[in-house]
Amino acid sequence: VAPASDSGAVAAHESSTASSSNPVGPAAKDQLARTLVRQNIITMQPYVPILPFEVLSKQLGRAPEEIVKLDANENPYGPSPKVLEAL
């Protein structure tokens, strides 16, 4: 560990060694990813989160207790007894 007075020199050394030790550019990284990750994973669409419950309630103009959301695998009954047993 370098003394506190050498912190500027350490930061300069770290930034110079980081760029020289990793000369791989974006195209090479993309090619490497394509060899390590299956094509169907690479082409997957990103996850689009559902609307938060509060936002949905306002959009529908309904009280939150009038809404039961089931679009994101919610379940008003909780986990099955078999799942609880397995856990």
C-alpha cells in the first residue's frame, strides 16, 4: 500500500496499467461474448418491468383494494403447501 502522499502516483499508475493490460476493444469483446453466450440468450429482448401497483391504481381510477394484479406471477393465495414443504 502506497503512503497517502503517493496517492496521485498510484492513481496514475493504475490508470496506465489498466489500459495497457486490457487492450481488447469493443468489437473483440462482442465477438468473445458471442463465443461464450448462446445466440438465443444474446438475442433475448430485455425485461420490461410491470407497472408499480400504485401507478396502475391511479391509471385505472380505482382504489388499490379493488385491484388484484396477476400479470407478474402474483398470487393472492401465497405459495402452494408443496412449495412451502420443499423450502
